[in-house]
Amino acid sequence: MFGWLRSAVGYYVNATGRGSGLWRKFCNPTPLEWGTYLARWGKFHSVGHSVYINCGVCVTDPTLVRIGNCVGMSDCTLIGHDAVVMLIEHLYDKQLDSVGYIDIRDNSFIGHGAIVMPRVTIGPNAVVAAGAVVTKDVPPGMVVAGNPAKVICSLEELASRVEARCNAYPWMEMVKQRQGAFDPDLEPTLAASRKEYFFGEGRNG
């Protein structure tokens, strides 16, 4: 019953642009579903295909944001303006407009808690690590981390490190057999295997 209702609410929200708050709160749309909704109704400059956006993403100025294809965003913040302008205008009797674009190019990922400031281009093929504060362009094919964000390695190097770590996990054959990034049929077995590997008796990860 709930599955049918969830689908109906999702269809209505995506067709009309209304009720997104209730949909997000009670139906918990997937990052792909939320990204698809924002591509149509989020008032971004433009959004490509296969965009994954967590519901916790905060975008202050969507009209100043361009998103390419196959982009992923965890619960990050994109800031398109500098609000300190109000203070400067008041103190120095000026009229200013401190805004800037954010251009996230194809195959890029922005991690949880990252903050992207105005006048920044990310990628293509780039990664912003969790918690990073991005104040300048992220070069193509690079991974940045820290505050302010700096290049720590290439995407190719990161992929090699992740693959090497995964090769030690005893459940990788299951992962290779699953359908997509999440398979509910395999998840209980995977969860048990991970728990035993990291926290089982005599183990410390």
C-alpha cells in the first residue's frame, strides 16, 4: 500500500512541482529521484542526465549553478553569493553585487559537508572530499580535500587505492553479483559479513 502511495505522490510532485517538502519528508526520495526532480523544478541554470543529489544538499542560488552529466552530490552546500556585501554597503555607502557561478562538470562528485564557494569550476572527472571548502577551481581528473581545498591525488590514483582496499574484503564476490549499487536481497548478508570483518572477535578492522 505504501509503495503505491509513494509512487503516486512522487508522480504528482514531479509532474506539478508542488508538494516537494512533503514528498522529501515522508517518502525519502532517492538521490536519483531528487536529482531528477531538481533538474526539472530546481531552477538551476541547467542540469544534465543521471544526476544524484541527496535531499540534504543546500543551494543558495540555483540559477547560478550549472550541473553536468553523471554528477553526484552528498549533503553539501553550494554558495552563489557573498552576504557580507550587506555589511560593506551599510558601512561604506556602496551598491555592490558579489555573486558568482558554480560549474560542476561531467562525472564529478561532491562529498558530505563540503562547501563550494562562488566563482568555482569543478572537473570534469573530479572529486571534492567530505568537509572540503572549495574556494578555487578543481582541476579535471583531480581529488581535493581540506580547508581550503587542495589537490591530494588524481582520480585515477584514488580509484586504484579504493580497488586495492576492496580486494581484501571477503564479500566482494557478492558485491560483483548484485544488481546496481544496492540490492535489498543481498544487503542483509553483506551487512553481516561487514560486521564480522570489522568488529568480529579478535578483529580490529
